[in-house]
Amino acid sequence: MSEKQFNWHKIADNTDEIIFQENKLTEFTVGGKTICLVKKDDEIFACASKCPHAGGHLADGYIDALGNIVCPLHRYRFNPETGRNISGEGYFLKTYKVELREDGLYIGFEKSKGLFGW
């Protein structure tokens, strides 16, 4: 199997440029996608802006005491690193690669392989 390829988008020169409110998600539009950023233990994670269950706007949700993303509609909880639903409903939240490089903070979107993955 080949290694995944990514399109990288710079969103900030450094992490200090991004305002993280305590226990909240920060919404960004980058590369034509609206995403949410989460800061957990000095690490930054990126995910889709809508809950995979019912489309809840995750920026209106919060981060619980364990560092999980909580949807504002039905309180489904997601691990920000893996996107795994940890409250038991079986959904997965789309997550994106985040890299802090010497020249800034980048978000990586998987490159499309075409209609049939070729």
C-alpha cells in the first residue's frame, strides 16, 4: 500500500496567532473547508466542523474534562486525535493532519485519488 499524500495549507505563522478559548473549539476556513481546531495538552488537533451524527455545529460544543469534543446537539463525544466516538454510538468524526513547522502551523488534507481510488 502506498503512503497517503496530503495537500498542506498554512493557517498561522505560529500557534500564538490562534485564539483558543478554554474548553472551546476554534473554527477556521482553509482550503475551501470549514474545520475546527482543538487544543489539548499543548497539542493542536483539527477536525470537521459538523458532527457526523446530525450535523451539529461543533464550534458551538465544548471540550470536556478528558479533552473530548462534545457535540452541542446530542452530547456525542469524540476523541480529537482519532475522531473515534467515545460515547458509544459508533460514529467517526473526520480528522485532519496538523503539523507545527519552523515557518508555521499547517493543516493537511488527503489528496483525492480519483473516482475509484486509482
